[in-house]
Amino acid sequence: MQAQLYLINEFMKFTKLFFLKKSISKVALLLFVWNLFIPNAKANMESFIESTAEYFTQTWLETPGFEKINPPQIISLNPNSKILYGCRTGNNSKNIGGSAYCSFSNTIFLTNDQLKFFYEEKGKSGIAYLMAHEFAHAVQHAVFNELDNPAKELQADCIAGIFTSSMLNISRSEMLSLAQLSLHLGSDVHGTGSQRAYALLTGLGVLEGTCFDEDMKKLAKNKVNNKSVMRLLNSRTGLASIDIEKTPYPKTLLHVLNPI
């Protein structure tokens, strides 16, 4: 392994000026080296993507009410790839800037740079989180969800928690790591980091509540059942105080189907 790292370092030195002269970013250089020198890491990541997709699809098909609904297909591609007609927009083409779900063709697009980022940051749990979030959008489309953002994105985080809660190769500590990751991924569209973490922990079964539309609308306004947990999440340092080992409120995809 040390010899491999030495070769990588020397190659980086040798090619640095060339890539800079060609105005290629550091990220592109790292991706090039990743693909060239670390085939095992790439193969492991691709293998886990396949097994995760299979697991999520099986979870989908085994849920009453979903078994007759086609699960989404999954395509991995390079960032900024253009999709022609496959994901209907105003001009019949769409640039895929990041991982996304396309309802028109029931397709999840996973961009290679995001997959690599999540894998390097959080390992398998990062990949599971990214894929589960996009699978969640497919679930929303299947049940004709009409939520607006950020409640819609928070619901996707909640559903992502359901998908990942029973994965045998994702540990409780990795689940906590997922929640910590979501704290740093807040936005006006997706909700604050603390709201995202709360939604994810709800889906994981750590917190009471459901992924129903009304619960997510309340969460978007910080109206939650467990105010003490929300205060811990807002502090960004209190997440370790939450007992991630206990899941007193287990969820299934049935907790997404809104009561009539």
C-alpha cells in the first residue's frame, strides 16, 4: 500500500503542471488518479452501489401497496451530462449537475463525483444516504406527493432514514454519522441542517413521528414533538447525546402513505 501511495504522489507531482496548464481542476486530477491507481476502491464502491440498489428495490417491492409500482431505474453518469428527452423539461433536454430523480422516466441519476465525495467522506453510509434520498423522491412520485420545499425535501430525508434503518451493513454509529452529515447540508430548498437531521432520525426510528405530509410541514416550521432533541441538533454539538442504539419508533414505507 505504501508503494502504491508513493507512486500516486510521484505521479501527482509529474502531472500537476500539465493539468494546471490545461486548466483542469484539482478535483478532476484526483478523479483521474482515483481511477488509475485505486481500482479496488472504485470496484468496492461500485459493488456497494449495486447491492444497495438491489436492497432498496427489494424493500420497495416487499411493501404492501408498492409491489405493483415499478421501482426506479438507476443510471450513473459524469456531472453536467445532458439528457435528451429522457427527463422532460421545457426544452426537452436537461443538464444533470448533481444526483437527482427524474419523475418523467422514473430514473435516478447518480453523478460519479458526488458518489466519490460521499464515499470518501462517510464510506458506505454516505453512498446509502445519497441513494436513499433519491429513492425517496421516487416514493414521493409513486404516492402522488404534492408537498412544497423544504417540506418535500425533509420528507425525502425521513424516507431515506426508513430505507437505511434496517441495512445489515450500516452500523448505528454510521447512522449517527449520517445525521451529522445532514447537519452540514442545509439550504433554503432542503431545510436547515438540524431539520434534515431530525427528519433522518425520525425515519431511522430513533425519534417519534412519521414521514406523513403534515408532520413534515410542521418540521419545516420547527414545530416538532421532541423539542429537546431539536435544541441539541441546533447546538451542533449535542448530537452525541442522542442514544442512536435505540429505535423505539421503527418505521416502514407504510409510514409514508398519508392517512385518508
